[in-house]
Amino acid sequence: MNPFAAVGRVVLAFFAETGRITLFTATALRHCVIPPLYLRLLFRQMLVVGYYSLPVVGLTALFTGMVLALQIYIGSSRFNAESAVATIVVIGLTRELGPVLSGLMVAGRVASAMAAEIGTMRVTEQIDALTTLSTNPFKYLVVPRLIATTLALPLLVLVADIIGVMGGYLVGIHKLGFNPASYLHNTFDFLQTLDVVSGLVKATVFGFLIALMGCYHGFHSRGGAQGVGKATTDAVVSSSILILVANYFVTELFFAQ
Amino acid sequence: MTDLRAMTGTPKIAVSGVHKRFGKKVVLDGVDLDVARGQSLVIIGGSGTGKSVLLKSILGLVRPDSGSIKVDGVETVGMSASAREDVLRKFGMLFQGSALFDSLTVWENVAFGLVQGRKMKRAQARDIAIEKLGQVGLGPEVGELSPSELSGGMQKRVALARAIATEPEIIFFDEPTTGLDPITADVINDLIVACVKRLGATTLSITHDMASARKIADRIAMIYKGRIIWNGPVAEIDRSGNDYVDQFIHGRADGPIKMDVLKP
């Protein structure tokens, strides 16, 4: 066992994988702009990704908003800054926790389903069947998922922001004894457009990454049930990691402004 | 060879010198094969001898390392994606596991090539799908079911209906009877022969089921270790004078053929 060979293999495999993902992304994007676009499938994916994710994303946001209010109250009360609770809750949610937690929940729900469905289609030759029926599998399978998830995630995050703030509000009023009017006042007075917009930009990027990883791993799965299982795991893990990495870089992009 | 070609015209499919390797494993090692217009050629051979890879190379699902594949005299190796789509319109394919789309109903599966590939109106495509289902012995009520509700033999019939729905000039059958009981297998064979005759299509099939091969073939070619080792009319298969062919058609464990353990 030569340690250099082992390291070399890992490095080569990494670059090979990066190259494959880049090519896959380029092909997918090219097919996004070349007609035909399957609108029926696009709407169906919007429904599956967007609408059916609402309960999961809503519950995540509700409890995150609630716990945020409690924790910030504990912290801020140590230096008599309890009035900052509402402001920090809304900024924390819109800039950071709304998009990241929604992204991770949707990654678990959607990237896995995409990888499993497309992966099963791959190993049962359904993708080859599409090709022989004069239908491009990128156009039929990848493009609708990519566009739908990229569009749906910002909308989901907008809903998550609202529900999260409501969670904070409920705890603030009923548990911490804030005055409703002043809590709402503090929520909206210091909120800037950029706080919300930066979160929605993040959500757009995350949505793209989720669908890309789900489709990529499904498309390249091989070897029966075990291969599909691996593709599903890889899709969730890689999309979650990419969300966290991309989160930093998008935050840095907006930091200067 | 020139004389033969002059008599029968350009072969529908002409494969020459096709090589393909996956890693170190050589799967196709210089395949030469012509399929004449209107002919039914069956390729026989053991598992892992490159039958499926050859079929997929002709369809462009696998890219050969070298060699030439011509369809109606047009070179298809290295063809652009859009030109490939035009060539594929001539083809229909019956997959080994049927490969029906489980998110669609049976009639949508059959009509898929008409609706997506040929931009036909759904209502019109539906009528054709019901008609094609009738040709494979299935009633219109089956059209509303989902493929997962059907037995393996029924799925094969639907897959056959899907393969012939666009009335292709060339039809490929990938192990059409594998996994079916002998009676159902014979029904599928009869349907294949009837459908092909009705369309006048050129067909290329791969199988290791000799009963099926004898029934649907005009000519039989045997592939072994990535090469065509015998090729002749179906009537001559029993006196091929080739030990490999003899061993295969009689299904003997002893003989010149040793089966590979690893997949290509």
C-alpha cells in the first residue's frame, strides 16, 4: 500500500468528479435556454418541490423563530438590551436561518427524491428509453427540476421568514411579556430591504444546488438498488455541504454592502 | 461483397470494425455486421459477450472507441446530438426490463414517442396508442392502468406496443423473452413476428433464448469475445460446423466457450 498512490487516487478522483459536475451543469444550463421547455413537467415539479415542502419548511421556521426569541432574550437581558430581541430575530431569520435551514430541509426532502427517482430510471434503462423515443433526458428530467427548484426556494424562504417572525412574536408576547405593538415596531423599524433580498438570493443559489446535486447523482447512479441508495445519500450530503459553503460566499458578497 | 451489396442495395445498418473497451476490459473487438433492409437478424451469445453494448453503440447510447456504424449509408459515429435525434426517429427499441415510465399510465407510455418525439396532439396519440395496444392483445381498459399494476408479460406487451407506436423502420429487441415463462415467451415471439411483418421493419435482436431466436430470425449471428464468429441463415444454424455455435445452441457446459466471471 503506497501512501502517495492512495493520496494521488483521491486527488484524481476529486478532479474527475469536479469535471463531470461542471460538464453536467453546462449541459443542463444549455438545455434550459434551448427550446422546447416542458411546461407541464415544470409546473408539476413546482408543485412537488414548492407546495409540498411548505409544511416542513413552515414548521422549521416556526420553531426556529420561537427558540431564537428565547435565546436572544437570555443573552440580551444580561446587558439590559431586551428591546433588541425583535430586531435580532427578524435579521437572523431573513439573512441567515430562514434560507439555510429551509435549504437544508428541502435538500433532505427534494434532492433525495430526485436522486432516487432519476437513479431508478437510470438502472431500469428508462433514461435510455427516453433517448430512443427522441426525447432528450436533460430536457425532460433535469431542466424542469432545476428551474422549478431554483424558482420555488426563494418563495418558500419568503414564507419561512414570515412564519419565523410570527414564531418569535408569539413567544415574545406570551412568554416574555413584550407589548405587541412595540414588538412589531422593533421588528420592522430596523429591517432593511437588503436583509430580505440577500436571504432570497441565497435561497435561489441553494435551490439550484439542491436540484443540480439530486439530478447529477441520480443520472450517474449505477449498479441496482445499492447504487440508487448511494446516489440518494450522496445527493443529500453533497447538496447540504454545498449549501453551507455557498452560504458563506454569498454572505461575503453582501457583506461589503 | 460488392456484388452482394449491389444486389440487395445499401444495408440498413452496416457495422464495421467497431471497438469498445471499458477500462481494461475489451468488450467489442472489431465487430463487422450488416443488416439488410427488411431482414430480421438475431445476435446470440452468452452473457457479457458484448451483445448489449453493440446494440447501444448502434443507438448512440454508448460511444465506440473506433470503427464505423452506418444507418441507411449515413455514418453515425461522432454525429452531432441533433442529427442523432433525427436518426433515432427511425428506431424503436424493446428493452430487456421493458423500461416503462412508471410515472405515466400505460397509454401515455405507448403514446410517448408520438407526443414528445413527433409533437402529436394527445387525443390523437391516445387513439393510436389504444390501437397499438389492441395489436399486442390488450384492451383499451389497460391503457388507464399504471405499468406497475401489470405482470411481467403484460409489461412486455406494452413495451412492444411502445416500440412499434411510431411505426419505426428499424426495431431493436433486447432479450425480449428473458424472465418470462415459456408460454408467455412464445406469445411475445408471435407478437414480435406479427408486428414486424405488418410494419415491414428491419430488426436486430439479441437473445440467448434459442427458441426465440429460431422463431423471429431470418439470419443468426453469434458473438463471442467481442467478435462475430458465425453469421448465416437461420436454417443453417444446426449445421454451422462451428464448435462455438454448436455448444451454445445445445447449451452444453463443456466445449470451447468458457464463461467470464466478471461483467464487462
